[in-house]
Amino acid sequence: MSLAETLPDEPSTLRRFARMLWADKFAFCAVLFLTLLLVLAMIGPAWLGEVAQRQNLRGRNAPPFEWERGWLWIFGADALGRPVLARIIVATQNTIMIAAGAVVASATVGTTLGLIAGYGGRRLSQVIMRLADVIMSFPSLLIAVIVLYILGPSVTNLIIVLSITRIPVYLRTTRAEVLEIRERMFVQAARVMGASPRRVIFRHILPVVLPTLMTVATLDFAFVMLAESALSFLGIGIQPPEITWGLMVAQGRQYLTNAWWLSVWPGLAIILTTMSLNLLSNWLRIALDPVQRWRLEAGGRRNG
């Protein structure tokens, strides 16, 4: 199987995928929500950064849904009188940047090592797999806690730590796929025709592995975001004046009895984002599978 067999070969590929996305209304809503988050992540700090940091002690812990104060106060105010909605929007950038950076870094390193382990010699493969076993032998959050305690919490250190803990996921997935794909006829034919190992890996094997890795990365994005939130909740993640959704939940826990909105709204943002990523991952798994894609295509034709 080559890339041409894995992905649609019609000229209207984007239109075909758009119809398949429309056929799954949950995935369609998830894409709309995630697109909104990306827009807010890009413009949020420049748009509301000053408002999110401006203190107003007279309005501390103001309850939500007080429309007369303006739309920014619809989610209430925190312990320093800052609008919760503005802070959620501003925190979107750091939350998504950390998760995206960790996923891209771990996917790049893990996929590269997995391709080498799957297509290379047995001794090299065993060395790489033992490295993955060492990383997986320690709980990921425990590694993050120890390293961040030593290096100090920052966006860069968070990305590095979270990406290291997720490398084995991509490494083992890629290696397992490569071990099966390298025995297929089109790979054997490329070898017989004199293709170099690099060309075989990147031209014939990697395109077949990519759909699986995209699905894994989508799920992993949600996991990394939850891990970052957990670290911020424990107090070793992002530190003020920087802000993430997890840090907002941590800062509001002492006010849960009399100001529940300080933790509930950023917690709800985490839940909705994670749910949207899981729905998108499920759609990608079906849309990129030639065997199951017909279900979405049939639904798209009926809706069309």
C-alpha cells in the first residue's frame, strides 16, 4: 500500500474530506470549537492581555452572569477582581502552545527513532527500544515533577519534559507499523529497483504510517494538555504572571465554597477541548482508513 492507496486520489480531496466531516456532526462541531481556540490563542494576549491583568479589588470574586458590567464579566471575576473570561482567553495561548510544542517535539523524535528501529538492524533496534523502556519505566508525571523541581518551571522546560515522556508512544507505534509495512510487496519492489533505504523509508513507508500517527497525535494533544494542567495545579507548572487553564483551576481551589466559578470555567474549557480532540481523533481514524471511509462518504452524500 502506498500513499495513493491511503489517501483519496480525486482532485477535489478537500471537498471530499469536507463532506465526510459534515457527515459527522460531532466532529464538525469539534473542529469549529478547536478553530475558535486557535484564533483566540493567536489574538487573545494582544486583545485582552491588559484587561486580564488589571486588578479591581472592589469587584473581587464578583459572581457570573452580571450582564450590566459587560460581556467580559459574564463568567465573574477572580480574587483580585480580574474578569475570568478574559483570563481564560489569554491563557489559551500558553495552554495550546505547551501542548502543541510537546506533541510536535515528541512526535518528531519518536517517529524518527521508530523508523530507524523498525527498518534498521536488530542490534540498533534493541538499543532504541531499551531507551524507550527506560523512559516508560518511570511514571511520566513523576519525571516531570522531579525535572521541573530541579530546572524550575517555565514554558520551555514544560515542553521539554512533557515531550520526553511522550516519545515512547510514537516510537513504539511507528516501529510496530514499520515492521509490518516493510514486508509488503510495494516496499520489496522498491528495494529490487535499487531504492536507497532513506528513499524507501520516507517515500514508501512513512506516508502509510502518517495516518496512524496523526490519530495518535490528536489523542496525545489532549493527554499533554491534561498533564500540563495537573502540573500547574500542583504548583510546579507555569507561574504567575503567566497563566494557563490549569493554573487558573489551582488558583481557584481555595475559593470553591464561595466562588466556584474561579475553577469551574477554566476546568470546563479543559474538558471541552479534550472532548473535541477525542471526537476529532475518532473522525480522523475513520476518514484516513480506506476500509472504513465509506461510512462517512455515504453519510456525506445523504446530507448533501
